Amino acid sequence: MPPRTRRVDALSRERIVAAAVAILDTAGESGLTFRALTERLATGAGAIYWHVANRNELLDAATEAVIAPVVKPVEADEPADGIRAIALGLFDAIAEHPWLATQLATQLSRSPWGSVTPRIFESIGRHVSAMGVPKAGWFTAGSALVHYILGAAGQNAANARVLGAGGDRAEFLAAASAAWERLDPEEYQFTRAVGDQVREHDDREQFLAGVDLVLAGIAASR
């Protein structure tokens, strides 16, 4: 058997984080344990603790590993196009990794000084400043975009998880639409009126339309 020091060197932090992401994708946050990691990596817990102090650090590192390539600098002819590209990248990442929405919300509120939140704000904020928004309005405009993007993408991922348990999207939306259209016409005038739009909407298009509404508001306030 190789000496312990050689095994620790061979087991890099990157390998541990990649294994953690794979476990999270298949077993969810509750499935990510150091025991599951040791079995997947065929190593001992001590070798893992050499690189990662605890489970929270591991979750933070897994989140950063998924988010970092998504929010890297985007070259775009117009700042709004850069924001749309980053927004769609986050939307797709959250849809692909069901655990990600919860971790992003947790990091945004628990440790905004950590590595993930500044990455997201920086990637979007650079385009906000390029839109000509006065510096005094950067945080407000950037926050509005970040909160909409993460909130809407997270809700879409939550809906997909419900349907992933054996549901059919078309049937689900048809049922929701029919239920809204049966509501009392006096008490729910607006909700009844958009019932047919619930049935026909495209999640990605609706998400981008929301981004454009926020961008239009930012442009108008500028």
C-alpha cells in the first residue's frame, strides 16, 4: 500500500468536489455524507478531511464548482445581451442540478462574503455598470436582477422536481389552467383571464421575458 502522504497527494480537492457534485446530482443534499464520499472515492475519511474541513465547506465548494464556469466574463455587443447570457446559464445550471437553488439561496443569505455570491454579483454588475446606471444605483439594479434570476430559476427547478416524480408537464399545466378558469369571476378576474396562458407558456421564454422586464425598468430609471 502506498504511504499515506502519497495517497493524500493523489486525492486532490478537485476530485473530492467533483465526486460531491455527482452525489448531490443523484442523491440530493441529504445523500452527501463523508461516508458516501469515501465509498465513491475508495479512500478513507482522513484523506478527505485533509482537503475539506467539514460538510458545509464541501457544499460551498460544490456550489462554486458548478457556478464558476457559468458566471465567467461574457463578451457581448450590448450589456443587456451579456446579462441575458448569464441569466440563461444560471437558469440551465439550476435546472440541471436540483440541489443548486437551495444552496445559492443559503449562500446569498448566510455567507454573502463567500466565493459564490460575489462571483454572481460581479458577473452581472459589470454589465449593469456598462448600461450607464449611476454608481449610486448599482447595488439596487444588480440586486433586482440577481434576486429575480435566482428566484425564478429556483421556482422553475422546484416545479420540474414535482413533475419529475412521474408527472406530465402538459397535463399538470392543463389542470392548473382549468382550475384557474373555474375560479369565481368577480373575485379572480385577472387569474381567470390568464388561465389559458398558463397552459401554453414556455418556461425559458417566460424567464427571459422577466429578465427583460427588469432590464427595461433599469433602463427607464437610468
